[in-house]
Amino acid sequence: MKLPGRRTGPPPGTGLAPIYVRYLSLRLLIFLGVLLICIALSLRGIAAVVVALLVSGVLSYPLARKQRESIVREIHNRRK
């Protein structure tokens, strides 16, 4: 039964936002870790950032797979 003025949908705290926050946090941590390694290997400035972006992008593909699949599943469930 639908009550007037009541919002329907997933309860607060569930859905896409928490999954997306976990995904972005994991990607950021991977990037920062690779950036620190680049700096430790004497890369500086824009070179360190570019290398860190490339390497973290490659690493995050398999490492963030679970979160990425959760986002896709949530979007698919919303379209049903």
C-alpha cells in the first residue's frame, strides 16, 4: 500500500552511494600508495603523478572488481 507523501525506494543508508564511496576510496588508496612508491623511487612532480595514474589504473581493475560489480548490480536492480 502506497501512502501519500511517503517516499518509496530503498531505505536510507542502502543503495548506490555507500558502494560508490567504497569503490572510490579503494581507488584513491591504490593511487596514493602507488604515488608514494613512485616518490620513494625518486620520481618527482608530474612524472610521479602520471606514472601513479597509469599503474594504479591497471592495479585497480582487478582489485576493485567486487565493488565495480556491486555498482553495476545495483544500477541493474534499480532499472527493474
